[in-house]
Amino acid sequence: MLKGKNFLLKRVISCVLVCAMILGLIPQSVYAAPSEGTDTQKTYSSDGFTITYKEASAWDNYVNAEITLANDTDSAKSLWEIQFSYDGEIDSIWNADIKNHDDGTYVLEAKTYNSTIAAGQSVTLGFMAHGSSAKPAMPESITFADASASEDKKDEDTEGGDSEGTDTP
């Protein structure tokens, strides 16, 4: 009787292992797609620029984000800095530097090689960030931080004159 139970047990275990092996041979593809209604991009405006925040990828409580500063004006903007409130911690950044991070507000500044955004041109920076328990939310706003950042104006020629306002030959 004991022999029959062992035989039956071995047969059940064999069937379970064969099923597991067959299921292991079936290719399984897993694709992560954004949930319906989940936005991965947000657009802002500041000083004549279109600023776009885009989640290039996201997983767990991490995000790879890109911010594009598109100059829609007729003038170049130099030594730009942007600021935004962010509930995540930036772990690494490219094409910009973190100038300041205080109470959830980041100030990012240009690198030397992209410090001037010519009229009609754009600059894209990116970073990887994490949230404490969930993916960081998109910023409510992104604006230029430093009002004194130079905005190159087109030269306006004026007719010659001295400081008194009289013409000189």
C-alpha cells in the first residue's frame, strides 16, 4: 500500500514539473504602457518661451524627465536659469546644473556650452529623479528664475548726438 502511494506521489510531482517546464518554454512578453488618462508631458510659458516638461520614462518611484526651453521671441536669452517646485529628488542631471535646492524648489542654471538660447532655437536638459514613495508629480509651473538674466536686445540705432542732445558733425 505504501508502495502505491509513493508511486502516485511521484507521478503527481512529475506531472507538475512537466507542466512547469512547458510553461517556461512559452515566450512571455511584458510591455509597460502608460495608463489611460496618464499625461507624460506638460507645457508652460515664461518670458516668451515655451517650456515643455516630458517624462521620457518612469518606473516605480523613479522618472527620467526632459525640460525643453524653446525661444519663441526675436531675441536671444543668455545665462538662463529656471525654477520649479518639485516633490522629487534629482539624482543626476545633464545639460544644466543645480544652482539651488531649498524646500522642494529647484533652480537650474545653464551650462557654459548652452548658456545662450538664440531666437527660434531651443535647449533641452534632462534629469533622473525619485520620489519618496511614488513617482514625482509634474511641476505646477516652470519659470525663468532670474529676472536679471540678460535678454539680448536687437541694437537700436539712434541718430548721433552728444550728451547735451546737440548734433555733432
